[in-house]
Amino acid sequence: MKIISPLFLLLLAGMIPATLTHSQNILTLESPDKTIQLNINTTDFLEVSVVIDSVVILDYSRLSMSVEDEQVLGLNPKIRKKHLDQADRLVEPVVSEKFALIHEKYNELRLKFKGDYQVNFRAYNEGVAWQFETFYKDEITVNREQLL
């Protein structure tokens, strides 16, 4: 069976305003079918909320990660760069699943912050996900990741 190679469409924020909206320090990323909204507040803390079909599932909660030397990523976040992507592809799971191929479709917002880290947010039709990514020269120890 032939696998369709990944197709990533790089989009500028201004090209798809329905997917990413910006109001002061709040960014909103929508799922491809527009039923899920992931709201990201970057005022004093990195905060997220999730709304599904106009119902708040997760109210604004602080998202942070503590690393060695008690540095807290997500505290006083200063956005340096925003990058919006979307994906619509078939992937073959490494571990056997119910299906040989899985349809993966999402909108992604990568926010790079002052302090050599970024957070990657994804909005799928089925839910949301986020991931911290650091750009330190040496290895680090993650003490904890929190959603409060």
C-alpha cells in the first residue's frame, strides 16, 4: 500500500484570519473544522483555554515548565516570532493500530519566546495539544510541567 507523503502548507497569519485571530495578548487557534478553539493568553503568564462548540471545556489555566536552576518557562512570556502551519496527511503508525494509516489533520501555531524556548500548539478536529521546545546548547533537566 502506498503512503501519501506528508503535505505541509506553510501559511502566513494574514492569509488565513479565520484560523488565527489576535486580540491584544490573546491568540486564538481553531481546528480545521472550526469547532474547537484554543485561546492563548501571553500577558503575564502563558495561559490557555479550550472551547468546543461555544462551550468552555478548560478555562484559562497557566501553562509552564520548570527546568534546572529554577527557570520557569511560561512566566512573563515575550513573543519573538509566530509561525502558523497546517497539515493534512496520512501517517503510518510505528506501533500497530486499528488502522494501517491514520489521517492527521490540524492547524499549528508555533510561538517562539524570549529565553530560548517555544511552545507548539495544535488544534485538531478531535482535540488540542501543546509541546514545549527548548534551544539550549546543553542538555537540561525538566523538573515539572504544569497546567494550573
